[in-house]
Amino acid sequence: MTARDIMTTNPFTLSPDCSVGQAIRKFRDTKFQAFPVVDADGVLVGTLNIWRVLRHVLPPYIVSGDLPDVRFAPDLERFHGRLAKMQDDPVSTIMNRNPPVAKPDDSVLGCATIMLNALKTVHLLPVVDESRHLLGIIAPWDLIKEGM
């Protein structure tokens, strides 16, 4: 089996100029954790996941793990304020511009290797052609669903 066999075609996508607020609403409405970001020609320019949004709005001491017990942290208003300030920013300002990708003929085990060896957790693996046109996406579940 190859990436082509397990990928989801015609996935939900974001455009680079989509606002962070629109992206958050799309996360909420679809319950997805990540989206590929494609330009008007369907070329993959990045990915955005909900954790990346959180890393940009949570206080730095929480993101870094410097304060393990945050029950008494006074920054909920600051968190909401940062989120409000980002609402109109384009997703291109916070997206991952260099996500790992698969080619349609990559093996399923090759795709699993790409996902597991990425520096950050991969919530979706875009499948692209040689011109980086998005053909589909692979979620972690897609790697194991055939065996279930």
C-alpha cells in the first residue's frame, strides 16, 4: 500500500490569508486538529494545527514548561487578550512553513516513518506531487485503520 491508497483526497484547507480567527472557527466546527495551507493554485505552503495557535497565545512560561503548576497563574485575561489580538492576523504568520510531506507513491511504512521522525508531532501528513500541489492528507489514524 502507498500514500495514494490511504490518503484523504479533497481535504479541508486554509488559504495563507485566512485569518487566525477564521481558522479557529474551522477547528471548532470540524473538530479537526490541523489543516494544510494552500495557495490559490493548490500548492502547499504550510500547515497549521491548533497546538501551534496555543503556543502563540499562551504565556511563555507555560509553553516552555518553566512553571509546572499554573493553577495560580494570573494570565487568563492576558491569554484571551493575545488571542483577540491575533484574530485578524493571517495564518501565514504562524503556520509551519516547512511541514514534512509524503509523495503519492511513498509506502505506508514510509509515511509512518516521516510522521514519527518529525521534530514536532505531526497531526497530518500532506501528500504532494513534484510541484508541491496538494493531492491529499494522511492522518495518524489512516496509517493503522486497514489493520483494524
